[in-house]
Amino acid sequence: MSTEIELKLQLTPKAARKLREHPLLSGLTPQKQYLLNTYYDTPALELHARRIALRFRKKGEQWLLTVKTAEPASGGLALRSEWECPARPGEFDFSHVDNPDLRGFLELRRELLEPVFTTHFNRQILQVSYGDSEIEMAIDKGSIDSRDRSAPICEIELELLSGKVDDIFALTRQLQKDVALYPAIASKAERGYRAYLDAPVKPWKAKPANVHAGLTPVEAFRAIALGCLEHFQRNEDGLLAESQPEFVHQARVALRRLRSAIKLFAPVLPADFVQAYGQTWQTLAGALGDARNWDVFLSETLPPISAAFSSHKDTKRLRSTAQKRARAARRDITDLLSLREYPCLLVEFTAAVYALHDSQAISLVDFAQERLAAHARRARKLARRLPDLNADERHQMRIAFKKLRYALEFFAPLWPERKLTPYLAALTSLQDELGRLNDHVTAEALLAASLSKGDAGIAHGWLAGRQLLLLETLPTAINAWLEQKAPWQH
């Protein structure tokens, strides 16, 4: 088995021609190949479900059988385990796979395997010496084909042959100064499955944090931060297409979780990293927040107002104005993602995360207990003062509970599910109550700042009444949470 450390970047055909003329590459002679790949799976796509890619590749006159497994990717960087050996097309021999569980899984499905899609592309390979490293650059142009559907391939892959991961990022940043290179998170295999299924892009939700007690706090932060970045990148296509509001919601959650993780792990991270990247995402997060607020207003807050005042002439004007505001907020997001600085930020942040080193000798469990206890104390202090809190303080309480929930979700794999489930359920229920209350407060702010009194007049009274009703039910949710024993306590 070998482990690939690979950075994938998308570019246009015009940018690919410009790339070959770059001073760092212009003197290098490429090795040229034509590659034909057929990917196989079971009719139920069981390999795809496990993030396994199985292919036969024709490379010149040679055929190769390749098995790959993938870890979550972010910033374009992917870590993949790979097993490859010479083979005859259509003959599945997995004896070279030295992972017994994976080999057994594949052998049990040998008779079910069938082709699902092909990729074919021309590849130029350049050996690039950069820093202390040897890096292979593959420039691929071709297509993915499945069931009479086709998608273009125009990308580069930077694979570390020897040296340091830092040098792959440094080389990329140098190339990005002159060529538009965009970190790509979807592999050719993933795009092939999408073509095979003719599946639309769907909103991507956060996955459980890939942490365990054997990690150091910095290693845990790296896994969490890269998971948050993947969560965001997986929703980019939907954001750019200005499609379902759920893409905005998930992208906003991803950045909130990322910024929360940076603050949570701040005690073990370099101060300059926290200062730089704690603020870097703020502009994009703000744009997502604006769009999400209008989406919630249109989909959740406005419908009951319209039902209550169905014959009122202002309701149609209110909806029309709100829709215009929502479209403008979406355009702000696409404008930010279209900036040349955005793909550079993805590479820069991913590089910075990989460059982090541990400087404190503390176990992850001890660190998690300390940080969770601190978050819970702040939330509990505010919750017990609920009757005396003003609107701003209730907002601070909501933020405190949100940070506690994110922290608990990040550290969830460290504790038994039987301890975690009831506490997290009570916390989630409370956060939902606070979220509904905040939606109404936010709606009032949107109306006051963005709409005329004539447009907004009928909504203010309804919103104020709903807030009073929600405040009456809040103590029950708070008491349910206060009664739970924290899972991190012995």
C-alpha cells in the first residue's frame, strides 16, 4: 500500500495554456500519456458508499488494477490509500490489497462488479523541484463519460513524491499569483458517480468530527478545521448556482463551526494564527448570514403573517420587497466567491492548518473537559438569570449555548453515546427554542433596517406577540437542560 498526498486544482483550458508558460515550469519537458480508466461498482454502489474507488486503467500498453480509499478532503488536499498492480481487464484479483477488511469486502462482491463510468484524458507530467521537495505535477484534459452523459476534465494534480507538504502549498501559492487555480474537492471518481446517477448537487451537512482520545489537541483541531472547510466547499456549487436556501444554511453553519473551533482551541494554537484566521472568514460569514436571515424570513416568518392578514394589501408588497433583498444577498455571496482572493485563501488556510505543531503537553480528553466546562459555566450563568436578561443578553445566551453545542459535537467521539445523547438532545432542544426567538428578533431588525413602515407595519405586532409566547416556553427548555449531567463529568 502507498499513501498519496495530493493537491487537486481546477482551471480553464486557457489557464492551462498559461500555466505551461509559467517561469517555474517553462523549462521542464513533460512526459505525455493518454489514460483510459473504467470504474467498477456493485449495482447497489456499495463501494461508492464506503468511499472506495476501483478501476482498471490502460496506461500505454499496460493495464493496472487500482483500489483507492479516501479520507475527507479540504482545500483541494486529499490523503488517499492506494493499492495498484498489473492486471488483465475484467479479472479482479485483490491479493495485493494488504488491508484484510477491505480485501474481504471486495472479494465478497467480486461477482457483482460492473462498469459504471469511464474517464479518458491526456496527461502531461512534470517533475518539479521546489523548496526541499520533489513534486509531480499532472495536467489532465479530457472527459468523464457515463450513460450518454459527459463532463469535462481540466485540472492539475500536485503529488508529493518526497519532502514536505508545505512545499506543495508554497508552489501552489506561487502559481496562483499568475494563474487562476481553484482547489477542487471532488475527485474524478466522485464526479463520475454523479454523472452515472445523473444526480443534482445536494446540500452537504456536517459530518461527525474525526477525533479520538489518542490525538493531541492540535491534531484534533486540524481534523475538525479541515472537516469544517470540507463542509463549506461541498456546498459551493449550490451557492454559485443560487439554488436551494439550504446551501446557504449549510455553508453558514460550516463557517460558524470553523470560527467556533478556532476560538475553542485558541489556548493551544499560535496567537498569530488565531488572530489572522479568526477574522479572515468574517466578511463571507456576514454575507451568508444576511442571505440566511432573508431566507428564514421568507420561508418561516412571513407565511404565518400572510395567513393571518391574507386580505391585507401590504402582505404582497412585503413579500416582493423581501424577495428582492434575498436575491441581492445571494449576489453578494457569489461575488465574494468569484474573487481571485477566495481560492488563494482556501490554499493559504489549509497550508496554515497543516503547519501547526503542538506546543503544550496536555491530553485531548483533559483539554476537552476543561473547555467544555468553561463553556457550560458561562451558558449556565446566563440561563439562571433568564428573568432578568434584556434582549441583548438573551442574544449572548443563545451564542453561549451555540458554542457549547458545537464544542460538544466536536468532542463527541471522546465519550460514550449513552452519556452524550440525553445531554445533547436537551441542549439541541434549548438551542432550537432560542433560535426561533432569535429569528423573530432578526426579522424585526430586517424590517426596521430594510423596509418602509408601510411595507412592514402589519408584521411588527405579530412578531412582538410571537416573541412573548416563545419567552414563556423558554424556561421549560432551560430547566430540562439544567437537569442533565454533563457527559464529560466523571
